[in-house]
Amino acid sequence: MDQITSLKQSGDVLFMMLGAVMIFAMHAGFAFLELGTVRKKNQVNALVKILSDWAVSTVVYFLVGFPIAYGISFLRPAAELMRLQGFDLVHFFFLLTFAACIPAIISGGIAERARFWPQVLAGGIFVGLAYPFFESLIWGRFSANESHQAICVQGWLSGIFGCGFHDYAGSVVVHSMGGWLALPAILILGPRLGRYGAGGKSYPIPISSIPFLSLGSWILAIGWFGFNVMSAQSLTGISGLVALNSLMAMVGGILVALIMTKADPGFVHNGALAGLIAICAGSDIMHPLGALVTGGVGAAIFVKGFTIEQEILKIDDVLGVWPLHGVTGTWGGIAAGIFGSRFFGGMGGVSFVSQLAGSLMAVVYALAVGGIVYFIINKTIGFRLSEEQEMRGADLAIHSIDAYPEESVHVGQV
Amino acid sequence: MDQITSLKQSGDVLFMMLGAVMIFAMHAGFAFLELGTVRKKNQVNALVKILSDWAVSTVVYFLVGFPIAYGISFLRPAAELMRLQGFDLVHFFFLLTFAACIPAIISGGIAERARFWPQVLAGGIFVGLAYPFFESLIWGRFSANESHQAICVQGWLSGIFGCGFHDYAGSVVVHSMGGWLALPAILILGPRLGRYGAGGKSYPIPISSIPFLSLGSWILAIGWFGFNVMSAQSLTGISGLVALNSLMAMVGGILVALIMTKADPGFVHNGALAGLIAICAGSDIMHPLGALVTGGVGAAIFVKGFTIEQEILKIDDVLGVWPLHGVTGTWGGIAAGIFGSRFFGGMGGVSFVSQLAGSLMAVVYALAVGGIVYFIINKTIGFRLSEEQEMRGADLAIHSIDAYPEESVHVGQV
Amino acid sequence: MDQITSLKQSGDVLFMMLGAVMIFAMHAGFAFLELGTVRKKNQVNALVKILSDWAVSTVVYFLVGFPIAYGISFLRPAAELMRLQGFDLVHFFFLLTFAACIPAIISGGIAERARFWPQVLAGGIFVGLAYPFFESLIWGRFSANESHQAICVQGWLSGIFGCGFHDYAGSVVVHSMGGWLALPAILILGPRLGRYGAGGKSYPIPISSIPFLSLGSWILAIGWFGFNVMSAQSLTGISGLVALNSLMAMVGGILVALIMTKADPGFVHNGALAGLIAICAGSDIMHPLGALVTGGVGAAIFVKGFTIEQEILKIDDVLGVWPLHGVTGTWGGIAAGIFGSRFFGGMGGVSFVSQLAGSLMAVVYALAVGGIVYFIINKTIGFRLSEEQEMRGADLAIHSIDAYPEESVHVGQV
Amino acid sequence: MKKIEAVIKPFKLDEVKDALNEIGIQGITVSEVKGFGRQKGHTELYRGAEYVVDFLPKVKLEIIVGDALVPQVIETVEKSAKTGRIGDGKIFVTEVLEVVRIRTGERGEAAI
Amino acid sequence: MKKIEAVIKPFKLDEVKDALNEIGIQGITVSEVKGFGRQKGHTELYRGAEYVVDFLPKVKLEIIVGDALVPQVIETVEKSAKTGRIGDGKIFVTEVLEVVRIRTGERGEAAI
Amino acid sequence: MKKIEAVIKPFKLDEVKDALNEIGIQGITVSEVKGFGRQKGHTELYRGAEYVVDFLPKVKLEIIVGDALVPQVIETVEKSAKTGRIGDGKIFVTEVLEVVRIRTGERGEAAI
Ligand SMILES: Nc1ncnc2c1ncn2[C@@H]1O[C@H](COP(=O)(O)OP(=O)(O)O)[C@@H](O)[C@H]1O
Ligand SMILES: Nc1ncnc2c1ncn2[C@@H]1O[C@H](COP(=O)(O)OP(=O)(O)O)[C@@H](O)[C@H]1O
Ligand SMILES: Nc1ncnc2c1ncn2[C@@H]1O[C@H](COP(=O)(O)OP(=O)(O)O)[C@@H](O)[C@H]1O
């Protein structure tokens, strides 16, 4: 192999691997964001859930999900897997980190009252089956394959509207999917004990730790540059615009949340994330100022959406994952069709209608799949902790230990 | 485009982007370093300040600062910004992370008593105007431009002393600038309530959390390798020496602080940072042992300087940013002129006098600009929290929430 | 120099530097893993120990260790060190991060009762002398050098069993070495006060913080991808298989710990690490499913081993570093000889007997060296804190401050 | 004047406070305590080892009232803190000789 | 002997302690408590939702003294803890029947 | 009935609790307090500055018992909490007028 090919190939493997590791790190971000936002008695559970979901996701996506989405199986000798220095393997790793976001997103919505294993099970079903199928339509084996005309959604869309559905880094495929899958779960579970009183009066439940919430948010924001930039999926495909648009959208999200909420730390930190969620889809085609606006609108949607969800709809979505990942993700898909256009200084090559159609399709799909899976789980094995378990907290009830053992085991011991 | 050019170009974009993300992460480090060093009642404010300063910095540096410093504007269609795969955009991102250090550094000095928006405003002025102008002289459009002879400081210096002012990664341009800008702010604000008693008796205010302080310091130290190594600003310019010298200076800082202070955790963790601040300027030209000494001296300056500042000068600089970033940064500029020389095993090509001149110029510039800006802010909109707000803490006074809501809202609830 | 060579060279420097920084970050992981696992009164000590060990390791490995292991000295002018853009320097940095794991591993075993400087001293001896000598045999100057037949262990093994001892990323050279060196230290120190009562009755000492423990574990797991993948030591040597196998082994470790222990957070988080420790040696040659099993068995060894160690052998190894790094590391060396074989879908080119021999050799070497060093330290300068110091905690006794000064200095002050 | 101390289950605090408010009690001092009693503790499990937690989180209320109010306060706390399950807690009454309101210097019942 | 309990504003603790010291008080036991009284709590705001904080942080001092010292201690606490603003707190006095110093076994006033 | 309060060194709590258990005491309420007394505090050192820590961590036990048990409880606490070193703490005894068990409504000694 000549030197240039070797360099290019190695560069691609490194590129994917760096992206994968950055997004793997984001899962620590999910864990700490949830840990900080729940009460102390549910902190351990937040940590163990994220880690367990990750582990189960890896196995099911390796064995089932990735083959469904991309038609590639790894059940061959290691030597064969080393084709292109193992590019397929790191490619799998990279895409796994996306898939595994699904249970991590849901986790934040159903926190403090869901049982452990049913939650893991649902995550496994999504990552192994439901998500990869949708992925196959948008990014995977059915996205461009003329021989699968029957389900080639991208083909229909580009046939009718000139361009297919553009989702560079998963505003829709990943985030809105996760957020809308979470909604039925949250509704089926119902609110935490004491969250709403007689006549639906709202009793907000205070969160445990803003420093840990902030740590989670920072980890997510940092890793997000891997999420978006490495979505190029090859080194030579890298685009500085993607990096900058991610930055601008995040900043738009921070600023809007800051101003709308008088510097409320929960909104400001989540506003950064809302901006990043909104930009994924169009990060490669917008102008940086378009990205700023997209992120800002994303944060506005989250701030308003969260308040409506909690106070008017009375939905107890602990981290606000439905407005955050769900609605803002959908906005991201649509925004790509607006700010991606030449008119707004974007790169063009995108259709507003296709964006709208693709974004809504994901909503419908997620609601249907999530509804069915959680309905069955709830009816069969049961989804919610008993009242007593919930009162003791998931940490003691599930893991037999709480987050600060020294404090509860010993009194005042120096 | 041929394969090699494409690889090189992509490599450069990746290189800048990795650097930018590593330094973006450092801002989380600033946040947690401050959070751990202030009292519990000011932790949320530390977090929100850093995030807000970052957001405002991005916008003003994008619109004003970067054009001032480098003469490049991004108000063109996205397609044009994609020249060289968007290298200018990631280059901007990288340099933004430097610029945004200015308010982050200052933040630590004025903590626990400054008002929120005046603080943000000052940061915006520095990042949008004051810093980019200085940057333009040392690194930017006026640094080598014969057509701007009138203000081409680098030209004068190299004309007279043989070499211009060498500041590889910003000991002076970034750190000393931030530290010396902070000094007038700290003086104008005055000490926190209760910091000094009658007759100037010192009542040290205990910090809230060494674990979080340490977390902040670690994040900073890790990201610093992006700060220094990626200052090459192109992949093929990378220098292993820069990486190693950064390491050695950090280690020198740790060791000196460890021995001078009997393993005081505050000094040891900040000693590492002092070492890193001192090495930025000369990291590309010193011998590793020179770097070790430079870092060690940096830590000694910080340890002694902090004590003198606090106990003799009675300046209540909460994180010690003036001795840390300011004085140690100045030392870094000068040290490059010493240990960068061939005599000490360095690479040479550096003039002691130019280093001294450039370093002092930054001090004068920062004191003047900082003095004017903070004086005006203080006289017009007011810079300091009211006594009552300060006593309640910035978290409740500004953000209407404290860092651990569960603890303050509920009593003993399980 | 032509463009390709320049790109390749720069790529190698970047590759090593990224690996080095990722593993440097792991040391923060060691610090927080220990901080979370000890009692509050020993948290500061955990932080300062790791930082100090790192600093001392850097200096001794730079001056003595690296020259011993690889025969390269850096006591030459900086310009000469810049050969290949300073590759040797980042290569040193990378290998230092491995060497410095030795004291970091030991630290967790001897926590809460060891004196500070004796601990640092022992670390310095290992990193400066004992570790580099072993390293020289397996990876370094004596590993392939026919002119050093007398001590060319790799030569003997490959002569007799067809293949030398294969340890891609240090299951044995780093982890088992650290874990087995720790054992004599732990035994010589004896258990913490109150850990075992009359008749050996076990009184487990509760840990301070699962969130910080988890943070440490996450940082370690993330950095580990640098540990393993960058062990290629050149960009073009990168292997996607190494990345994936690291992932699979970690996941195997999580799942086994999860199921064996009913979701015990301490075991689940350490199970991930056990998986990663077990895979280092054979990460480049196993099939991903082999890696899954290797990691799973690693976690099983840790879970069982820890319980036996603590409850039957009555060894007070605070973080369980002997079963975790020691025994599981040894298993990793052996596992490479099993799952690396073609029979299990691996890449082959590995001998079970050589693996066994190399793994056991490390055990014997570490026990002997550790026994001698700690015996002498204990007899001469003394290794253990006084009873009163231990009761007050290492933070107050050694560092004169505790982890949350605000809490202990002020009572209820708002 | 009397001091009424009540050790109750933490999650009952808001209910008890509201009930006391309704009968006109305007001052309460509350602290987090740990209780040991008939209510069994539990064991926690960490890395295979068992921790016995004997001391359970409780909340202690202290209410100073004039003698006349004592029965009513006791009754109110009893009712609002009761779950009927072991560990509900105790009420203790002690004599208070003097009360001072620091702000005004008032003494006796006026200071309550 | 009497037990003097004082619930005060937390930031006043050092002042009160110093004042007590000056009049020769050598032993104080202090705890963090939360107080509910005439002083209004405040609301906190998080993600658009309001939390009502009724219980404010206070510090409780317990001082055991011989009968003779009681008036002086009360006066000292009153003076040093006073800000004149609502929420300054209360002083309660109760009778103590016996005191024991664990270290020596001394009883009564000698043990204080 | 009496209330016995004991301020002890924190690490002695388990020993004291076990000893009380052995003599049949079934209820204890414990709180974390800070003590100021003859035992000197210490100074901590942070970034070159000295913090004086006057208030040392202590644990306070409250035990309500029938009059008959008082001497035995005092003796038990004394023995089990004693190290013989300064700062071992104090025991205070006060009168309790009434006790109520919230769960059952029992009163007096039956409620203890
Ligand atoms: N004799 C006692 N002295 C002090 N506190 C007591 C006493 N008995 C019980 N308590 C407190 O009351 C709490 C509840 O008592 P417990 O015996 O568990 O249940 P119950 O209140 O249902 O009888 C205990 O946790 C303890 O805090
Ligand atoms: N009747 C009472 N019983 C117990 N504690 C009380 C009582 N009244 C007041 N307190 C305590 O004193 C504190 C101050 O009382 P408050 O009514 O707010 O103001 P003021 O002391 O100015 O009258 C309260 O927070 C509470 O802790
Ligand atoms: N007069 C007092 N009133 C209230 N608490 C006291 C008093 N004297 C001592 N204490 C408590 O007892 C603890 C021990 O007292 P100290 O004087 O230090 O030692 P010793 O118990 O050996 O005499 C103190 O920390 C304090 O909590």
C-alpha cells in the first residue's frame, strides 16, 4: 500500500475513533446532567442506568442494530475485520454512540420512578431494532438504494421535492427520536409522587446539585463537537463550517436562555444543549449567523416548551427531554430547510418540505413505537417502582446503597 | 484537488478544531476552579458567569474582534467561508478560545461581589476591542505588516533588538493580559465583606470545595496541551517540544508549590497552572529542563505573590488571578528570553530585551485599559453588589436559586 | 522534506501527543476514583498524592527511567531534540503516562493510612528504576536486541514457544505490575483502624461519594481509548480493532458486574475498568466477541477477588487494586494467549505458554521488588501514619486542611 | 411556658408545619436528627459488604408555647405526623422558665 | 443550673461566641437548625418554577450555666445577636437537674 | 421522666449506642453538633492563610427515660464515651413533663 493511501486510511480510522470517544464521553455528560437534576436519593440510579444502557446498547447494536441499518455483520474472523485498518469497526463504534443516545435521553425523562430492568429492556429494543430501522431509511442501507424502492423514503422525497431529507448529525434521527420516544414512557409512568397535588396544583421538586448538572452539560457540550464534526465520517470530509455552526448555535442557545430567564442556571445550561440539538441537522449547510438564530430559537422552544409541559400539560418530564431533545430536535430538522437555503446565506441543496416531512415522520414513528413498547412493558412486567420504593429512592430500592454512604452509615464520624 | 493537498487541508482543519475544543473545555475548568474556590452561596454564579462570558465573547469576537485582529470578516455566504474546508472558521474558533480566556480569568478575581451584567459588559469590551487590538500587534495583521509601520511593534523590536517579541501560546497576550486587566477591577471593587477587619487584619474566607477546585485545575491542565501544542496553527507545524515543555513546566510548578507550601492543595493545584502559564510564551524554544525551571519559578512567583497580595497589599483577589495569570504571565514572557536562548540549551532566535519590552508593554496596556473601563462602569452603572445581596450570596441575589436547591428547599426529606 | 513525509511525521507527533494527553487525563480519573472511595477526611490527600506522584514520575522517568528502558537521553540541546518534529519527546510523554500509572495504582490500595513522602519516594523508585527495567525487557531496548542475549526474555520465549510475550497496551507491564507491587505495600501497612475487629470480624468502611467515584471511573474509561489505541505508537499503525475490542471488553465488564452484583454501583463502575485492564494485552489480536468475554471474565475476577481479598484474606486494599489491576491484569496477559488465537477468531501469532510465562514473571518481579522497597521504607523512615494522624484523617494531618473548608471553619454561615 | 419537642418522619414536616400554622403557631425551630428506636434500620450493600444503618433520618421540631396551647399543639402534631407505622416518633414536653425575643427584648409569653 | 438555648442568625455566631467568651463562658454547643417564624421566607426560582423556602437557616446555641450567670448570659446573647431586624431569634431558659463531665466524672456546677 | 443529653466525641457514638442497648435503652435521638469548650480547636492552613477552627464536631444524644433508669444511663454513657482526654463531653439531665408516642397515642412512661 502506498504511503498516501495508508495515511488517508489511518487518518480516517483516527478521525472516527476520536469522534466515537468524544461522544462516548458525552454519555458521562448524560449521567451527570441527570444526577444533578434528580434528588439525592436517585443519584446512584442515574449513574448506573446510563452505564448499563450503554453496555446493553453496545451488544444489541453490534449483533442486530448495525447489521439492520447498514447490512454489515462482524461475525467473521478478526483478520477480516481489519480491512482498511478496521475502519468498519470504528465506524460502528461511532454510530453506536449515536444509537446509545436513545436510552440516555429517555432516562432523563423517566427518572426517579421507573424500574431498572424494564427501562434497560426498552432501551435494548430501541437500539437493537426501532432506531436502526429508521436509521437505515435516512442514513443507512435503504437511504439511497434504488433496489429497495418500496421503502426508500429518501428516494421519494428527492423525487418529489428535489432533495432528500437532510440530517447531517442527527437532530431528528437521534435527538427528536429519543425525545419523542420518551414522551409515551413519561405519560405511561405518570408524574412522581407529590409532583402535582389536588386539582393539578404544581409542586416543583427541587433538584439536588447545580454543579453536577453543569458538569454534565459541559461534558455534553464539549463532546458535541465530535458528534457534529465527525459526522463527516472521513477525515477528508471534515468541514470547519460544521464546527463553527455548532459553536454559534450553542452560543445562541445560551444567550436566549440567559435573557429569557434572568440567568436561570438550569435554563442557561440546558439552553446550550438546546442550541446544539437544533443545529445537528443543518450544521454543514447554514451560515454561522443562521446557526446562531437556529440555536437561539431552539433554546426559546425549550424554555417555553418546558414551562408549558410542566405547568399546563402537567407532564412530569424530569429533565425536560421531550421539549429539549424531542421538540427542539424536530425544530432542528425544519431549521435546516430554512437556514440551509441560499436565501439565508446557506449552502443550499436542501428542501424545506422534505425537511418538514422527514421531521414529522420521525415524530409519528417515535410516538407509535414508544407507545407500543412502553404500553406492553407496563402491562406485562410493570414499569413503575412501588410507592414505597419511590419514597425510599431508587438508590436504596434498586441498588441497596445511596450516593454518599459515609453520611448515612455513620453519624458525625471524623 | 489532489489527495495530498486534501489530506493536508483536512489535517489542518482537524488540528485547529481539536485545539479549539480542548481549550473550549478549559472554560469548564475555569468554571469549576472558581466554583470550588468561592463560598457555596456563590457557586451558581461562577458557573453562569463563565458560560455567559463565553457566549458574549463568541458573538463580539466573531463580529468585531477577529476582523480587528486579522482583517477577516465572515459576513459572506457560507459557501465562501468553506475555502480550505473552512480553515478560517476553525482558526477563528481556536483564537476565540484564547480571547474568551480574558473574562474567564478576570471572573476569578472579582468573584463573590461583582454584579452580573456589568461584568459581562466589561468582558465584551475586552474581547471585542481591547484584546484584539493588542493581538493584532503581536500575532495579527499589524505584526508583520510593513505597510503599517506606524504601529508595527514587532517591526520596531526586531529592527532594534534583532528579534521581535516571541509569545508562542500567549503567556503575555492572553494570561498576563487577563491578569493585569483584572487588577484594576479588583481594586475598584474592593475586598469582600469581612475579608479584612479593623486595621487591615486579615480574615481569610474559607473556600467551599477542594474536589471541585481540583477538578477545575485538572480540566485546565489537560486542555492546556491544546492551548500550547495547537498554537502551531497547522498540523505540519506541530512540535513535540511544545508538548514536552508544557509538561515539564507544569511539573516544575507542582514540585515547587509542593515543597514551598508543605503540600497545600490550593497551591499545588494552582502551581501546576502557574507552570503552564509561564511556559506558553517560550514553549517552542526552550529545552525541557529550561521549561522545568521556568514553571518552577512561575509557581514560586505565584505562591509568594499570592501571599504578598493578600496579606501585605490587602488585595482581595479571590482566585489570585493577578499573581497567577498576571505576574506569572509576565514572567513567562521574560523567561522565553532567557531559557529560549542557545546558552540555556534552547533554540535561540529570541531577544531578552524584546521579551522584556513586550511583556511590560502588555502590563501597561492592560492596566490602562482595565482602569478606564472599570472606572467608567463603576461610576455609571455600578460594579458591586449591594451589601445585602453580597451577604445573601450572588446565587440567590442574581440567579434566585442556590447551588443545592434540594437542601435549602426541603428539610431532611428522604 | 517532501509533503508526504512531513504529513506522516506530523501525524505521528499528533497521534502520540493525543494519546499522551488522554492518558494524562486518566490520572485525574485515578484521583477522583480514590477521592470517592475514601472517607471525606482523606479526599484532599488523594488529590495531592496523584498530582505529586505524577510530577515526581515525570522527572525521574525523564532523567533515568526512559534512558534505562529505551536508551534515549534528552540531555542534549533543544534543537537536537526536534528530530522528526520532536517525535521522541512525545513518545517519551506517552510512555511516561504509562509509567506514572504505577504509583497511581498503588495509591488506591494504600489510601487513608500511608504517609505522604514515603509513598512518593516508593513511587519514584518504581518509575525511575523498577518499572523501566521490566519495560526494557518487554517493549524496550532489550526486547529485541540480539546483542543482549543474556537478558533478552522475548528472545528466549520466541525461541522456545514460537512467539514472544505479547502485551500490546500493558495489561501486564503496567496494570499487573502496579497491582502486584501494591500488594506488599498493603500487607506491610496493615488494615485501616477499625477495618477488622476482634477475631477478624469485618467492619466495612463506607465510602464518601459515589458521584465522584463514578466521575473518576468515567475519566479513566474515556482516556483508556488513548491508552490502547495510541499504543500503536504511529499514526499509520492505528487499528480500529483495538478501539472496538477496548469497547467490547469494557462492556463485558459492565454487564458481568451488573448481573453478578445486582447493580452494585461500586462493582459496575469498577467492572468497566476491569474489562479495560483485561483487554490491554490482546486488544490488537482478539475478535470483538473474544474481547467481550475477556472483559467479562476480568470483571468476574475482580468481583470475586475483591470479596475474597476483603472478607476471607482480610486484606484492606481500599480500592481493590490488587484484584483489579494485579490479578485482572495477569488474566489479561493470559487471555491474550487464548482469545488472540485463530481458534477463537483472533489474529493469531501468539503463544499461550509465552503469555503465561510473561504474566507470571511480572507477578514474581513485582512481589519481589515491592516487598523489598516497602520493607526497607517501613523499617527506616516509616510508612504508616500515627494512630492519631489516621484518626484525624490524612487531610488535616498531612495537608492541614480538609476537603470542604467552608463547612468546617464556619458553622451555618450564609 | 413549655417546650414541645417532636421527633417525626422527615417527609411529614410540611404537613405538620401547615397543621401547626392553622392553629396559629407562628414559630418553630427544626433540625435534622437521626433516630434509633423500635423501627428497624436497614442494611446497605456496597461492593459485596453490608453496612448496617441503625440511625434513621428524622426531623426534630421545637415549639415554645404558652401553657394553654400545649394540649392543642400536641394533638395537632400527633394527628398530622401519624402514619400509623412504626417509627412515627415521639413528642416530649418540658418546662421553659423564660423566653426572650432578641430583636425587641420582650420576655415571657409576649416573646413567643 | 440552667440551660440557655438561643436561636440566632448564622452570621452572628462568631460575635456571640466572642461576647460569651469575654464574660467567661467556656462551653457552648452549637447546631445548625432551620427556623420558621415571623421572618418571611423567600422564593427561589428554578427553570421557571417557584420554590417556597419557609425554613431559614439559623444557628442554635446551648449553654449550660450556673444559676448566677443566667441574667448575664442572656444579656450578652441579646446584645451580640441583635440586628434589630425581624428574625433575630429567641432565647429560652430551662432547668437543668444534673451535669456530668465525662472526662472526670465531676458533677454539678463543677462539671460545667 | 427525664431527658438525658450527652455531647460526646463522634467516633464514640457506636460504642455508646451499643452500651445503651445492652442496658435496654431502645430509643435515642442523635444530632451532629459543634462544640466549643476547654478542648482547643486547631488551625487549618490554606494557601498560606490560617483558619482557626474553634468549633469541633461532636455528637449529641438525647435519651428520654423513666426516672428509675437515670443513674444507670448516666453511668453507661460516662463509661462508654470516656477517653480520659479533654473534650470527652458532658451529660445534662432535665425534667420531662410528658411523652407521647405518635403512632399509638400512648402517653407517659408507656410511650418511651
Ligand atoms: N427514649 C427515647 N429517647 C429519645 N428519642 C427517642 C426515644 N424513643 C424513640 N425516640 C425517637 O423516636 C423515633 C421513633 O421511635 P421508634 O421507637 O422507632 O418508633 P415509634 O415512634 O413508632 O415508637 C426514634 O427514631 C428516635 O429518634
Ligand atoms: N415559638 C417558637 N418556638 C420555637 N422556635 C421559635 C419560636 N418562635 C421563633 N422561633 C425561632 O426563632 C426564629 C426567629 O423568629 P422570628 O419570628 O422569625 O423573628 P423574631 O425573632 O424577630 O421574632 C425562628 O426562625 C425560629 O427558629
Ligand atoms: N457549659 C456548656 N454548655 C454547653 N455545652 C458545653 C458546655 N461545656 C462543654 N460543652 C460541650 O462539651 C464539649 C466538651 O467540652 P470541653 O470543655 O471541650 O471538654 P471536657 O468535656 O473534657 O470538659 C464541648 O465541645 C461542648 O460541646
